[in-house]
Amino acid sequence: MAVISYREALNQAMREEMDRDPNVFVMGEEVGHYNGAYKVTQGLLQRFSERRIVDAPIAEMGFAGIGVGAAMVGLRPIIEFMTFNFSLVAIDQIVNNAAKIFQMSGGQYNIPIVFRGPSGPAVQVGSQHSQALESYYAHVPGLKVVMPSTALDAKGLLKSAIRDENPVVFMEGETLYNTTWEVPEPTGGADDLIPIGVADIKREGKDITLIAWSKMVWTCLDAAKVLAEEGIECEVVDPRTLRPLDVPTLVESVKKTGRCVIVEIGWPVAGFGAEVAYQMQRHCMDSLDAPIERVTSDDVPMPYAKNLEDEVQPQVKDVVAAVRRALYLE
Amino acid sequence: MGRVRGVVTASMTTPDTKRVEHEDSHELVETTPAELGPLYRQMLAIRRLEEASAKAYSQGKIGGFLHLIIGQEAVCVGAVAAIEQKDYVVATYREHGHAYAKGVSARAIMAELYGKKTGVVKGLGGSMHIFDKATNFLGGYGIVGGHVPIAAGAAFASKYRGDGAVTLCFFGEGASTIGGFAEGLALAALWKLPVVLICENNQYSMGTPVYRSLAVEDVSLRALAHGMPRDRFDGDDVVKVKRRIAEAVERARTTGEPTLVEVITYRFRGHSMSDPGLYRTKDEVEEWKRRDPLNRCRQRLLDVGMPEAELTAMEEDVKAEIEDAVKFAEESPPADEYMKYVVKE
Ligand SMILES: Cc1ncc(C[n+]2csc(CCOP(=O)(O)OP(=O)(O)O)c2C)c(N)n1
Ligand SMILES: [Mg+2]
């Protein structure tokens, strides 16, 4: 077991999958000579050459589309968005082409492609560069949406995403790249993979279930530590994949604890947490001891000033307060 | 004007498939101390403002991305000198200089970078998003190319209302591959919108040199397919920039015709504060620094007869202005009203 960073885990996943399958290639801005804007593709150009690590100019719509076309006829592209904010320029290719071609073609052309890159609020970069867009993609049938919170999950899930026969929107946490986790050495077998669509219990507890993904898992784990000091045991469940969503694992936890707080860093209205809340009340009605709580960012574009930026996003204190509400402690 | 309107200027070049060499930039454009003095002052103030913000950034007082325009000052200063107060400016995330040239104060810019309530957008936007209605500065935008249609839209409104205003739109050569640029250009040409599209070709898009991002390195050639006038020249001399942009502005104002102008320039620093710029050699950077447009402007000012003492006094004045802006930013209260401007009541 080695302790590696989330960044390194992603790099290893791509490296291993590219070694394994010559049809896998990476395309995006600054992925080669610059070694990635966030250094996720560090060293890949040296190893795989310009044929397979393709530096693209600023043309997200164009290179996302090139990925879709190449995937139709047998390649397995990994399209890197420098950040997911710029995927909005390419969303037509993702939603109208990648997600639909398999069904539109009557099942003849599947699209094995990964769209990946950093996502979620970053630090003091203002509203156009700091936002959570997973709810946009989770809305779309035909896509899979993966949001790993740890280096371990990042590696196993990215390998699965690359091998998947469908378009996978793989959203990395922009502020998670330096986080570390224990990751086993690859065996070359199936246990190197983490299957898409399987949730993971990040902390066990009996009193309340916290459901969160990506960076918010860390916030929930911190909140759970604070609450443990008061004797409140939180179970932190990380779906890891928003689409498909592992409803049974979430339901099992909520039935066990009877209470649920859903924490997401996106905006509240039509945020993915609303769908999770629906699923939990639908399946756990008889076990719930309190209304399901949601914690989200405030309903505003992200401000630049640090003090406001912190205030807008879910913080440990907000999660603690929601837990206390769900336990009728205030 | 006839059907084919590609304007042939002295600097018109053939398509390049190799790296572009500069045209000789040492031909002198006539000027006077009265004209050049204020331009030099603006360029110097922008240089000092950028240096002060770099310092504050390294002290952790400014956060996020900070893209400096050091080395390119002659472009925004010269271009904005060619327009009037009522004209609009639309720019990128590298826009402190453009905003200053359009009339936004150093205080308001610096306080914004500090995330203070007194910032030009109240601490909500930061470095990349300066907007100022009072000076018709329509914004700094963070998504590459997305602002080109916005500039065309402002020009559309000017044509619609017949208000005679012209819009200047600034972007980098890296933006010339994205759809927003292609579509903005096409519509501006089709509808003859009074906009001057100014490509600041600083030869790098982040770490990517032009020869790895453009099949043909001459961005101005894109105008030809749309029957749009174009120009292309070296951006070291602020007066030359002013004159050449003035031609395009005049054309826009009198005929409604847009122009695509490419100005060759160079940024001395990395793409942003976090970029060490390892993709270019020291020699290359030094070579460009030797032709620093700011030094060149200063020398020219002396050559055309501004007394050294007057110049020094101006420089002292700029120093004081920027120190005051930093002090103002330091002492201003923190930003506080983030829920207020989501929708207008
Ligand atoms: C659509 C989009 N893709 C990528 C980025 C990230 N990015 C910001 S600036 C930049 C380089 C732009 O280069 P250029 O247009 O030449 O302008 P310069 O920075 O040189 O002034 C990139 C890739 C972005 N902001 N928007
Ligand atoms: Mg550039």
C-alpha cells in the first residue's frame, strides 16, 4: 500500500489504462507539453508521445466533438477539460451527441469516452470559474456521472470509466488534488477497478446518515468528528457515482439510522441532492424519524472575496447545525 | 464599399506557416509631448499597478488567478486612446490595464483585487471581472472567447439606436480557435456592427506557443473570409497602436464596418501568478524585455522634447497614485453584500 495523492492516482489510472489499451488517448488543453494545467497528466507526453497525448487549442466544442467521433469508430478518448466550467462551451457535444448517439443509432454506435477534469468551487476565482455543475450532467440519460472523493476512489473509478462502453462525465474535485489516501499496488486484475454505480460508507455510525460526494465527503467527515465529541455517531455515505445512483446502499443506511442530511456544494434549486432526498423519502418513509435535511451552497453566483466565498459554501458548522436539527437538538 | 472589402494596409502579410517574424517596429510615428505624455503616464501607472498587485498576491492579500499584462501595456493604452468616453470596451480576464485606460481608478481596481467593499464590483468579481458602467467598461470575462459576441451585441445596440458609439473588443490569439470568436466575427461582419476586434497576440496561450495552436499564425486573415477589413502590426509603439486603431474606429463610426486587428505583443510574466513560464527560454524573454514598450515610450518622450524634470515629476506622481491605491485597498472594509445582486428587484 502506498499513500498517494488524488492527482497521482488519476495519473496512474490513465497511465495504466493507456499501457493496457492502445486505443486510449488523452486530448485537451495543456495536457502534454505543459503537463496539465493541474499537473494531472504529468509525464504522460514523455511516455506516450504526441500521438496519444494531444495538446488541443482552446476549442472545447471542437475537441469534445472530435472525441465523440473517434469513439464512434473505435477509439477510447479521454477528453480533459481544463476545468468543467469550460465544458459548458462543449455541452452540446456531450448532451446532444455523446449521450444520445447510442440510442439514436438504434444501439449500433456506443460512445466509450471519458470527459474529465477539475470541477466544483475553487478558491477565489469568481463566479465563472467556481461552480458545481454535476447536476447538469446527472440530469441527462445516456451519461454516467462519477465524482470521486478520495485518491483510492479516483483511481479505481477512472480505470472503470476508461473501460466503460458509454460516455462518462468524470468530475474531479478541484480542491482535492493534493489530498492523500492509501492506494494498493495494481495487480492487473479486476480488484484494481472500483465499479461505477456503487456507493461507499466512508464512516460508520448509528445515529444519522450524511450523504455527500466529492469534496463534501471531507466536510462531512470533519463534521462527524465534531459531533462524535458530543456522542452523536454519523454514518457518512459517499455515492461516488451520481448516475447511476446506488439507491439500495443509501436506503440501507437511512433505514438503519432513521435520519438523513444530504450535503452538496452546488446550488439548492434542482440540485442533485433534491433527487437523493426524493429517493430516500420514497424508500425510507416508515423508518424516518425526522424530515430529511439538505445543506447546499447559497443560491448565488460565487463571490470573489474570501470571506463571502466561505460563507456561501457549506461549512462544517452548517453540517453540524443540520444534524442537530434532524436530531431535534435545537 | 464594394463586395470584397479586405483592406490592404502596409503591414498586410501573406499566410505564414512558420513562426511569424516581426515587422520592423522602429519606424517613428510622429507625435508630440502633449500627446505622448498622457499615454506614457497611463502605461507607467498600469505597470506599477500590476507590480503592486503581484506583490500583494505574493503576500496573500489577493487570491485566485491574477493575470498580469506587463509588457503589453502599449496595446490597451494606445487602443483606448483612440476612442471616446461613450464608446464601449469589452475585455478578458487580463484586463486591469484596459479598465484603467478606460478611466477606472487605480483605487477601485486595487480594492477589487483585495476583495474589498470599495472595489469596482464590490469584491464580488475580483481580478478577472472588472465592470464599470460609469466609464462604459463592459467587463472582464473569464471564459475564453465568450465575450466576443457580447461585444458584437453592444455594437448591435449602437447601430440599432444610431448612437454613434464604437465597441472595442480585446482577446488573445488563443481565443481565435474557439466558437465564440468565430461566431462573433461572422455576425459582426454580416450585420456590419461597429466593433473593432483587437487580437492581442502575445504569442502564447498559457503554455502553448502560436505555432502549436494555429495552423496559420496570422489571426487577422480570418477577416478575409468574411469580407471584413483587417490590420496587423507590431504593438511596441503606443502611438502607432493609437493611430492604427483610430483608423478602424473611424471606419466603424462612419460606415458601421467592423475590423479585425491583430497586434503583436508579448507578456513578460507567466500566464498567471501560478505559472513559472518554463515553456520559453530566458533569452527569448530577455530579447522582448529589451524592446520594452514602456522604456521605448519614455525614450521617445525625451526625444520629442519633454524635459527630464517634467518626466520625473510625472513618475513621482504615478508612484504616489499607486501607493495611495494600495493603501486605500488595505484600509477598506471587507466585502459584505453577496446576496443582493442575484436578481434586480
Ligand atoms: C473556454 C475556456 N477554455 C479554457 C480556459 C482556460 N484559459 C484561460 S486563459 C487561457 C489562454 C488564453 O490565451 P490567449 O487567448 O492567447 O490570451 P492571453 O492569456 O495570452 O492573454 C486558457 C486556456 C478558459 N478560461 N476558457
Ligand atoms: Mg495569448
